Amino acid sequence: MLQDRAKYSIAGILVATFLGYSCFLYADLPVKDQAGLQAGDKGKMIWQQYNCGACHQVYGLGGYLGPDLTNSYSKRGPAYIQAFLANGTNIMPNYHLTETEIKELTEYLRNLDASGISDPRTFTIQNNGFINQ
Ligand code: HEC
């Protein structure tokens, strides 16, 4: 059995480590250096500000009123996306976004497109059990 003193020392070391690590982790938050953000990151913040995820999915997660936008950049192209954002439609609201906001959102969607595929993939299973993608 450990002596009481040893127990207190171990508890003290754990608490000190926890506090030190927490300070280390949270020292940089929230993001203060706006200029340091990449264009896609600014677009992501605009995405969150307007809550686009209420109707749109990213990587299959989000609202289901509008389409998944993970790969809309490569499917539709920037001009189509910008026209959509500038005008809205009967069911997609027009947010009266500024030119810069539209540019940042398009950049975010471009980064998103480069980062993954949202459509379910189709696989062919061979007789020997191997899978062709
Ligand atoms: C109220 C729900 C709603 C919100 C909120 C919303 N959208 Fe949409 N969006 C839609 C719907 C519905 C469509 C499909 C409309 C159509 O085809 O007429 C759409 C279509 C789009 C398209 C075209 C996609 C394609 O492949 O055709 C883009 C791009 C888009 N939205 C971006 C955004 C962005 C960026 C935001 C946030 C600023 C946003 N939307 C917020 C409902 C919404």
C-alpha cells in the first residue's frame, strides 16, 4: 500500500500535468489571427455563420432540404455555385451575400471537394472474394 504522502504527491503531479496541458492546448484559442486563416477557412466560418448546414450536408452529414455539397464544386463548377449564392432559388434562400463572401464560400467548397467524396461508392465483388472499386 502506498503511503498517504505518496498518494498526495501522485495526485499533485496529475493535477499539475492536467493544468499545464490544458493551458498549452487552449492558449491559442479562439482564433485571433484572421489574416493567418486560409481562404477556405474563412469560407467555412461564413458557412457556419449562415448555418448552411441546416439544409446541406457535408460528407453526408447535415440537413436534407438541399443537396450534399461535398463535391458540388467538381460537379457544377464555380460559376454555377456563385450564381446560386448570388441569387438563391424558390427553395434556397437568397442571403444577399457580398462578393467577398461568395468568393470565400466558393473557395471553401473547392477545398471540400478536394478533400473527399460523399457519394456512396459502388463495389464489384469477384467470385474469389476480392473487391474491385
Ligand atoms: C433553407 C435551406 C437552405 C439553406 C439554409 C441553404 N441552402 Fe443551399 N440549397 C437549398 C436547396 C433546397 C437547394 C437546391 C435548390 C434548387 O435546386 O432549386 C440548394 C442549392 C445550393 C447549391 C447548388 C448545389 C447544386 O449542386 O445544385 C449551392 C452551391 C448551395 N445551395 C449553397 C448554399 C450555401 C453556401 C448556403 C449558406 C450560405 C446555403 N446553400 C444555404 C437550400 C438551402
